[in-house]
Amino acid sequence: MTGNSSTHRLPSYLEYQGKYTGIRAWILSTDHKRIALLYLYSQIFFFLAGLVMGLFMKLELIAPGQQIMGPQAYNALFTVHGLTMIFLFIIPGLAASFGNFMIPIMIGAKDVAFPKLNLFSWYLFIAGAVIILVGIFSGDGPPDTGWTFYAPYSLKTNTNVVLSVFGAFVLGFSSILTGLNFIVTIHRMRAPGMGFFRMPLFIWSLYGTAWIQLLATPVVGITFLMVVADRMLDIGFFDPAKGGDPVLYQHLFWIYSHPAVYIMILPAMGAITEIIVTFSRRTVFGYKAIAMSSLAIAFVGYLVWGHHMFTSGMSETARLVFSFLTFLVAIPSAIKVFNWTATMYKGSISLEPPFWWAMAFIFIFMIGGLTGLILGSVSTDVHVHDTMFVVAHFHYIVFGGAGIAFFAALHYWYPKMFGKMYNKKIANWGLIGLFVGFNTTYLPMFFLGFMGMPRRYYDYLPQFADLNLLSTVGSWIMASSLILVIVNLLRAKKGTPEEMDDPWGGRTLEWTIESPPSLENFEEIPVIDREPYELKSK
Amino acid sequence: MEQNHVAHTDHFDPVASKLGMWLFIFTEILLFGGLFIVYSVYRYKHPVEFHLAAEELDVTIGLINTVILLISSMTVAMSITALQLGNKKLTLILLGTTGLLALIFLVNKYFEWGAKIHHDIYPGSEFLLSLSKGDMLFFGLYFFMTGLHALHIIAGLALLGVAFFKVKNGSVNKDRISLLENGGLYWHLVDLIWIFLFPLFYLIH
């Protein structure tokens, strides 16, 4: 495949000397791999910022009564925590970082279809982030509406909502352009011989994601612009005093924001598929079923937004239809889980850290998925609506699902991206700590919600004290494990090309090239003459 | 970096750029789609007020603007054909005409809005706040949707302006026509959205 002797190796994308030097060699680079790292670093930065905010919230909830902040500060904190984690970390998620890095490599191309547009998307991402940050630190204080910006409160509050909403609009634009770029890349840039059904399954999941990004984001974009217009021009689209309908806002918001959950989770599922196939040392079970389930989730996920609004005022028929469609999403999701399990069956499993991370993902994601059914069914949802149960479910899916998959992918592709290997033992200990900490933090919230503790309050009744204390202690375990994981990755050591080019015995195209890859990935565009996960005859 | 990698960034695939443009047009349609939903819901809720408010709009000026945009769509389509046939001069004349028509559209819009604002009809005005909720919503939607459309006219104008200069200096030519074609596609979209806005605000009674 590649010349193993280092004398023949081209300079990697990390070392490559181009027209620019220093920081400009990065922020002016149109290389998809450098852009991917720009995303990766910015996303991890925002993730850590969101983590700190989460820790402060948990600290406030350690005991009943006011601990470290009052109600207004708490409202602002959960809003900004949501904005940061959702819009700046997990919606770009695995697609912007690992998708950008891996799509061209896994389909045998030199770059994405529109490299300059790709860089422009990152600039829009940063611009959106800066606008939100300015909104937090200027005007009459950070927004206190929750990340959903529900009208009419978002029209009435004196806090600085306009900038946050506009920032989210700009971020949406960045997401649209990334999705557009990926769709065109996948259609036009596949290497000769790579038909659609020879693409790695991570690419399939990103393909589904890209369509959601493209087709759902504009709706929330225009909705956010209408909120801005309501506040600045006094139009009253969603203001009942001027004839507007706040429930209409909720519909428009969730038409995007429910599919956005699939923007977060689909690439995560794709990465988990890659990891499980590689470490099971078997070909994937049910390739087409997994590929199609990605598209099915993308499609059905578009039609279920109403399940966020069971108590907002909708007809009985609408509620039942939305509930039914919500249950339908469980089918393609379960197809994936069953196929992962079947792939492992009789496999020669190699127990490396990325595989453990994938196992943690499946376990946590299943709890998240099953509790989703409780929320998807109208009668039980009415009972737990707006309680900590929802918070727990959401974090099981988005942090325990997409977030853990993000770190799983990072551990899996780290040697490829940087040519370095982390300490595997510490990576495993970090995962165990994170797993314990995660469940200690969020599992009690299910019970709290069932007992009736509402979300979004800085204070609670004394009977909720024990479980909240447990949850806060869990958040400390979780945060320290995350720091351990990140420090371990930063301390990774350079390996020889023999060790790093294909450390896991992967079979997709990225493992046929050097680690880290050269600027154009392939010296010669490969011709694909085999199925994506066929075992190599060594 | 680009210097050493001409093949890398200069990779040219007209099918890809057209595909990209069509996808972008989808997103624009969905952007306005959200507004069309809002319009339908509020029209359904306030049929009488929407009816009466619509009679305040000047059909003549709306009709003139519709005709202007239709002609501009024709001229941009002709400019693409002209460039395909290798007639650079005619391409530039037709593109210039398109731009001129777009400017006339904006000037008309300016006077139309100006007259409304002169009569104290604009979002948040005391007069409008004294009217019914349906009136407020109608004029809110009118200003927001035609305003957003006008922004798209300006964006299209900028895009065609870039195409104009690239045709002039030869970097967009018979064999590399994508930018002009995409500019034309975008312009048709802007035109098409107006074709929906015109009846929704001016004609339905």
C-alpha cells in the first residue's frame, strides 16, 4: 500500500510548509485536515467551557436553598450552558471535525468538493461563536430563556437575546454550508470503483446528516430572524399581544431542533460502527441495513418534532400521530444496535481502548433510547414533562451518546490524525471514571424527575436532597475523568510509521495511507476493487 | 500552499458546482418556506383583516416590479446562451441590463415602502398598533418578506456583478461558465420567490 520506509514519505499535513507560516498556515489553509483540526480544537474548547458551567450548576444544586448563585444567575447559566454545548460543541459534533478529516480520505479523494467554502464555514462558525460571546458579556446580561428561546418570554426578557439568537443563525449558516459541501463531495469525489454501497458506514451516516443539516437548518434560521425582527422592529410574529402565536414558534423551532438531535447522533453512530467493525475483526453484519437505517433515521426524524409539544396545546390526533412516528424512529436505531451486536458475535475481538469507548456508548445510548420511549408516549410524557427526567434522558443521548462517541472517535483516529499513541491503560481508566461519573450524575435525575422535581430551578424541596447530592458528586468524578482523558491524549507519544500507519488493523482507506497523512492524502488515487470491510489477506 | 497545489484547489468540476448551487437553492426555498407557513397560518386565522389590508397595497407598482423581474430573468438566461456561443460583448450587455433592471426594482421598492412609511404604516408605528391584530401581522409579514426578498435581490446583484467582471477579464468564459450559470440560477430563484410574493400580498382578495 504505502512505502513504509520513512525516506519515501511526503511531509505530513501537520509539517507541510506552504505559502503561509505560523498561525496563518492554519487559519488560511483550505486543507480539509487542517480545517478539521481547527474545528476539533474550537469544539473541545467550547466543550470544556460548557463543562465548567455544568459543574457550577451541579454545585448550586448540591443542597436545597441558595448555595453559590441566585435564580437569575442560574437561569443565565443553564441557558449559556445549553447554547455552548449544543450550538458550539455537539451540533458541529463529529461531522465538522472527524467528518471533515475523514470524508475525503475514506472515499479516496484529495479534498472536499469546495475547499474554500469549507474554510469559510469555519469562519462562520467562529463568527457565530463570537457573536454569542459578545451577547453574553454585553448589554443587559446573558440570555435567560433556555437554549430554546421560547416565545413570548424571549421577546419580553430584558436580557441580551438578540445577539445570541443572531449568533445561532450564523452558526446555522455554517452548518448548512458544511452539509452542502459533504453532499457534493460524496456524490462527486468518490474514487473509481467506490460505488455508494462500497462506502464506509461512517460516510453513510454523514451523508444522512448532511441532508438534515441542509433541509432542516433554514427553517430555524428564518425563525430566529423572525425573533430578531420581533425584538428589534416590534413586528409581533410570535407576540400574542400583536396577534402572533407562540405555539407556532415552538413548531418552527422544533422542526429544526428535533432533526438537530440526529445531526448530533448520526455521525456518532457511524463512528461507533467503524470502531466495532475494526475491533471485531469481522466484516460488518448487515451493511445495507445499517446504511439505510441512517437514511431512515434522517427521514423519519424530520416528522417527529411534535413530541416536544405534547403539553403545549395540540389536537389529540396530532399528538397521537407524533407519538406513533416517534416510536418508528426506534426501529432504525434498534437495527443499528442489533447489527453492532451481531458484528461482534463470533468476532475475534481485540480489546483496545476505542472498543471499550464504543461499548460504553452502546450501554449509555440504550438507556437514553429506552427512556426516550417513555417521553415519546403521550400519557407518560405528560407526567414527566419539564422535570429532571427530560434532562437525564437528553444527557444520556447527547452527552452519553454523541459526546462519548466523539471521544471514542478521537481515541480511534488519534494515531491517524497525529501519528501519536496515547497511554492505553490511562485511556481505559479515564473511561471507567467517566462511565461511573456519568451514571452517578445523570441516573439519579431520572428518579428525581419521576418524583416530580422540575428542571430549570436553582432550588428544590428537601426530599430531593440526597439524590441531588449524589448527582453533584458524580459530576466531580466525571469532570476529573474527562481531564485525565484529555491530558492523556495530549501526552501521547510519537510512534514509528510501522506502528502508527495502521495500529488497529483497520480496513477502510484511511488505514492504507501514512499517519499523519500527507497534504493530498493519496500519492495516487486508489482504485477500489473490494467491499469496504473485507479482511485483508496478510 | 495554494501555489504548490494548483491541482488541489483548482480542481474544477462544473457538475459539482451546479449540484452545490441547486442544494443551496433548496435551502433558500426552505428559508422562505418557513415564512410561507407563517403567512398561511395567520391568513387562516385573520381572513377578513388580511383581505382588507391587502387592498391597501398598490397593485400597479407590484405588477411593474413583477414584469421587471421577469424580463431580468430572461436577459440573464440570454446572457448565458450568449456566452455559450462565445459572444462576450453581448453577454456583458445582457448582464448589464439585468443589473439595471434589478436596480430599477429596488428603486420602485424604495418608493413603495416610502409611501407606506409616510402613511405611518410600518412595524411598531402608533397607527399600526391602533389597528387590528390581523392588520399588524399582514404588514409585519409584508415588510419582513419583501425586505428579505430585497436583500436577496442585492445578493443576486452582487453575484451577477462578480460574474460580469469575471466575464470581462475572461476568467469566466465559454469553457468555464459555471459561475455565470450559477449566478443565473440564483437570479431565477430570486425571481421565483417574487412570483409567489406578488399574488400572496397584492392579488389575493
